Amino acid sequence: MKSPDYVPYSYFYNPKFINQAKEALAFIPNPDQGWANPTDCVEFTCTGLYNIVIYIENPRYSGDTIPIGLPTRTFSIISNNVEEGSISAQAIPNCNLIDDWNAYACETDDIGTLIFDSKDPDR
């Protein structure tokens, strides 16, 4: 996944997971530290991968391998911001870090993406 600036909000309605291992349901990589350069994000790592929200409504699981421990109703998967310690995820009730995903599973439907549009030429 190579998206330094923005990953669109992802919405899945009634997804069916068949023989889905929990650790393989999602993975959100950390941003490439090479993205921190004077022409793109100055000395800061571009944060696009730290702002991912995947909304899963009414998932269904079947088969021999079922991802035990995941919500059976609506939940969101949000990035683990390792640079900031995922302060936002810690402030949201019912969010649990899943190390294999490098992300949090949050049992809520109240998470979104807020975008501030800059006037930079590379926006």
C-alpha cells in the first residue's frame, strides 16, 4: 500500500468472510520513513496510512476457520499510529489493538475521516 497522503474511507456492507483467519483479515502498514523529505511532507512522515478507516457493517463468518474474537456486528478498523501512540484509538471506547493487523478493531459506528484541504500545489 503506497498512499502517503490519503486513503479513502472504506465501507463494506454485509461482507461474507469464508475460512477467514483473524490475523489475515486486515493489515495496515506504517508509512515509509522515506516519505519524510523537503518536497513532500517536510521532516514529517506523510500520514496517509495513519488515517485509514475501514467500516464493516453486519459481517458474516462461515467455514472451518472463523476469526474468533471479532465483533459479529458493525465495527471499524483504524490505523495504529505508532508515532503518536494511537492516542485517538485509546480515547475511543471499545477499541482493541490487533497486532497482526497493525490496527485497532473498534466496536462502534461513530468513526469517520476528517479532511483538511491544504492549498499546497501537491495537495
